Amino acid sequence: MADKRVEKLASILVRHSVEVKKGDVVLIASSSELAKPLVLAAYREVMRAGGNPMTSITFEETQNIFYDNASAEQIAHFPKIKLFEAKNIDCVINIRASANKKALSNVDAKLVAERSKVIRPIGEEIVNKKRWVLCNFPTNGLAQEADMSLAEYEDFVYGATNVDWPAVKKKQEKLKAALDAANEVHIIGKDTDLKISIKGRKAIACWGERNMPDGEVFLSPIEDSAEGHIYYEMPAIYQGREVTGIRLTFRKGKAVEASAGKNEAFLHAMLDTDKGARFLGELGIGTNYGIKDFSKDILFDEKIGGTVHLAVGRSYEEAGGKNQSAIHWDMIKDLRKGGGILLDGKAIQKNGRFLI
């Protein structure tokens, strides 16, 4: 019997997130065949909306085959067909359905970074300027990462996605207004004292148009402004690698010191990807208090109410950012026990709870 929650999510993705209109060419992409129920439900909903759906389903194992066998020429190969596809679609529904989130753990990080540079023009310069949304489909692999059973993880996902997003929008607007009027953000917490200029930058409130689930207000800080240090209690996961105990020290916007308790070499490799990788591209404030526990999935974890996340690397043009990089790596700081956020010296959050 079909899960009605899948149909509800498909409707939200098509009607709310990317707002499919008659005649739109819609790419429904999935990282594995495991997302078939949601792919089919979204395909049906696009048809009902008058759009023209197309699908792109991959097998998770192809990534390992590629990196295990790729020559330098193959790493550098630019997929022109994918470029053509990206230019000729109106919106994308990107569904993650991983069977094994650690499949790339033993792949050479430098190869991954080099490949990211090659394909960047497709995703970052074309697709990101279109209407797109990213979501998860519950799989055993994702449930295991979150230390949940599949049934528990299904409840976790649909409980966070199938909500009244227009109502969420109203709650975000107050925080956005406060950020838009401020010049400086000061983050304090365990082993953390970091100041960042946001003068002239405009915040973007998120209510399910790009990520599903959602619940954050973010902006791109002034590139050379970060001063101080920060410690991340939560693991930072990128390209399937889990890095724990990250400590970064910033001077004139640049991460001049970096250490980690686990996978420190990978941290340094990513920070050395290019000139922009050691600068902050994003400051985000989590506002979704319905997501309480760390699940090892940034799509959910960066939205946890009472946290902030700062991404090293590429910034967002729509948020006024100018930093360029092949990477964008979100790292989450928990402020729920002894932390706080100040705007121009005035506290707006204490111990993870807003004061405005």
C-alpha cells in the first residue's frame, strides 16, 4: 500500500518548492534507484501541474568505480551533455537516497576536489540559478547514519518536511529584518569567540523553496571580516568523510589555523582546494526546533533550532557573497548550552533561544 506521506511530499516539492508551471521542463534526479516511490510520485505531480518531467537516476556505486579507475584525463573530462541538459531545464527536484553514505570515505580527497572544479560550471553557475530543491528519501543507509530504524527515520523525515511552509515563512521574517539592519554578528560559546561583518548584506529566509526540510536564515558575510576562533561540537561531514573536533582560527577573514580530532588531513586538503576555500561563504542560523537531534545529514542538521552553521568556501551571489571556491562545506556550532548570538553588541539569542 502506497505511503500517503510520499505523495504529500511530492506535492510540496512540485507545487511549493519549485512551483512547476505549465510547459516547464522539470528534471527529477535521484542518487540511487531506492528513491523510486518519490520519483514516480513527483513525476505524476509534475504531469498534473502541466510540466514536462524527465528523470536522471544513477547508481551509487558508479562514484566508486569512477574514482577507482579514472585517469587524469577522465578526471578532467567535462560532460558537455550534462551542460546541455542543465541549460535546457527550468527546474530540478534533486532526491538523495543513499544506501551507504560512507561509500567515498576511502577515495583520494584530492581527486574529489579536482573533479568538483571540473563540473562546477554545471551545478553552480547554471543549475543553481534555476528553480531547484534538494530532499531526502528515507533509506536504510540514511536511517543507520542517524541511529534510527527505517520506520523511525521515515517519521523523522516526513515530520520535518510535510508541514505548513507558508506559516513557517512568517516566523522567519523577524530574524531576517534584524540581520538586515545589523553590521556585525558576534558568536560566543564553548571555545568560541568569533566576530563577522555583515554590513550591507541581506539575509535570506528559507521556508522550503530550496531545501526540504528547511528552517534557517542565512547570508554571506563580508569576505575579509571574520576575526577570532570557533570550535564545532558536531561532526562536519563532506564528500562522505566525517571530521570531528574542528577548530578554526580566522584572521582578516581567512582560516589561518585549522585542526581536528579525526580526519585532520582531509580538513586541510579541502581548505587547500583553492584560494577561496579558507574564507567563509555562509553564516546560517537554524530555526527549526522540530529537529532536535544530530542525524549526520547537513540537510537536517544545519536547520536545528539553537545552532549556527558557517560554511567555508563558495558564497551565495543572491546573498551578496563574492567568495569563489569549488567547495562549500557547512560546519555546525551548537549554542544550546552556554552559547549566544549578538548583533551589534545586543544579544538576540541565548542558549539557543531567540530573544527577539
